[in-house]
Amino acid sequence: MASALDRLTYAARQTARVAWYAGHYAAGRRLLKPMPKPDFPVGPTPSRDELTKDMRAVFEREWQDIKAGLLPVPRSLSFDPGEFLRRSVLYFRDLPQVDARRHGQSEELPPGEQGDGLPDYYRQNFHFQSDGWLSEHSAAIYDTQVEVLFTGAADVMRRRAMKPIAEWMVGRSQRHLAGLDVGCGTGRLLAFLHDAWPGMKFTGLDLSPPYLVEARRLIGRTARVKLIEGAAEKLPFDYASLDLVVSSFLMHELPETIRQQALAEMARVLKPDGLVVIVDSIQRGDQPSWNGLIDLFPHYFHEPYYAEYANGSVEAWGEAAGLKPIASERAFLSKIAAFNR
Ligand SMILES: C[S@@+](CC[C@H](N)C(=O)[O-])C[C@H]1O[C@@H](n2cnc3c(N)ncnc32)[C@H](O)[C@@H]1O
């Protein structure tokens, strides 16, 4: 059961994270050259106050689930202040390159060789980030970039996937369960899942070898978490072989046909009583008074598939892939959609 000290530690840790990344966001805005104003219609956008309140409400919901004994108190994945600083320096050093790409002054493609098996849709500078998904440098600064974008709320949005998982877990023995994180990236959601259910076997799958190396570094050596190179649209698992499939912030990075194949693959590998949980950006209509954010996002960040993603529905795509939507939560700028078969 969570104690008063747990509450204090949780609040202090989350407040410090938000302050740290909000500081990066503010400093970054001053360093970046302003982008030209959008020349297309932009829907309504929330005020900064409204966004802050909404973000706080997500932390509060997580705390209530911790207090109710549904979720564990999340540990800080890195305690080392030197590590935070090192990543911060890397992030700021890289900003001028990101800015040049934002203003169309640089068009280099990520490293690697054509013909190495990686699909063309994948080999791009997503978010204008240096090296796309394809270098150690990119893997080392990705988490900072995402947390700056979400002002310290990226991890808590990922962790909201754990609520439907915890509810589904009731009456199940974790030692007999196998889970998969599709597009696990640097492994943050996997690390939280492994902390919460250390007896369960997890696999993290991603197309990027350097991101998998970063995930291993974060999670540590454990036979309970395997990390493998692979494609979401061709999962190397048998029909009905997994109990749990999760995926965070992958759907909006995929072209339509690949995304639908990936969802169909998740449905194929899931056991009949299994659970799929998808975390990704809100879509148009999830919070209509924020639709302008959805319009602006691909204008400021290189997100080739986001506009198409944002105009659809993860729930409907899941259904088309043979999954049944059972729960959904909007958590700040993300939504969490849970499905069974
Ligand atoms: C936006 S990141 C999300 C990473 C992580 N899940 C998170 O919560 O931060 C997208 C990740 O998906 C991976 N990815 C993109 N397309 C993929 C595909 N077709 N199959 C497997 N991984 C893919 C990328 O390498 C990258 O690590």
C-alpha cells in the first residue's frame, strides 16, 4: 500500500521532471529560429494553463491508481544527475542541426545502406531528428527530445497503458504470461512493465539496433526481457502465442497500409484471452477544442504520416484488424486504447 512518504516522493519526482523538461522547452524556443506561420486553417488550441491542468490531472489519476494498489509507485529510471546533464548537453548541441532541417537547409538521410533490409518509409529524419532512428547518437537523445516535447509527461502517458493491463492481470499468474512491446524504442515502457510484473516474460521488438542497445542499457541484463530486431508488420511470433501486446507512439510513425498490417499482426499473435494496449497521440475529435494542436504538429515536426493518423481512429483500425475495443483513456496529449480478441 502506498504511504504518505510515497505520495511525497512521487509528487516531488514528477514535479522535478516537469520543471526540468519545461525548462529545456523554454530554452529551446529561444534558441530555435521561428518557423513561418502556417498557411492553412488551424483549429482551436488550448491555453498553456489548460494544458498544465490537464497534465497534472494525469499525474493525479496515476497517483489514485497507485493509492488503490492497482499500480506500483514508478521508480525513477535514472537517478544519476550526471546522466541527466550529459543527455541535456547532447540535446542542446544537436538543436542547431534540428533547426536547420526544420528550415529546409539540410536534407541528409539517416545513415545506413539502401538494401540493408530497412523499408524506405522508415529511413527518414522523423521529427527532423539527426540520423532518423539509425544511430547511437539519435538513440541517446531521443528520450530527452520526447520529454521536452511533452514537458516531462511522456513517461506518465506511457504508464497509463499499465492501468488496463493491471485490471486484466487480476486473477492471472504473471509467471505464465508472455508480453511484447512493438516498436519498443529505447525501452521506457518495457522498463516500467518489467518493474511492475518482474515475473512475466517480455520481448521488445524494434527495427533500430541502436535503440535496442539503449533499451538494454536502461533495462539491464535480465532473461525476463528479450530485445529483438524486427518489423511490426511481420512479427516473428506464432499465431495466438502471446498474452499481452503493447505499443507506444508507433502508430503515427507508420504509413496507412503498414499500420494496418501491424495491427493485424498484433491480433494474429494474441491469445484468445489476451490484451492489446496502444498508446499514441490523440486523434481529431478526442478533444475537439485541441484540434489545432493536431493541425500544427506535423507543421513544426517532420511527421510524414501524422496527418493521416490524426484523422482516423485507432479504435476503428483495431476493430478492422479483428480486435475488440474495451477501454480508452485520453491522457494529456495521448490516448490509451485497450483491446481484446
Ligand atoms: C516514436 S518511437 C516510439 C518508441 C517507444 N515505443 C516510445 O514509447 O518512445 C517509434 C519507434 O518505432 C520504431 N519503428 C518504426 N517503424 C517500425 C516498424 N515498422 N517495426 C518496428 N519498429 C518500428 C522506431 O525504430 C522507433 O524506435
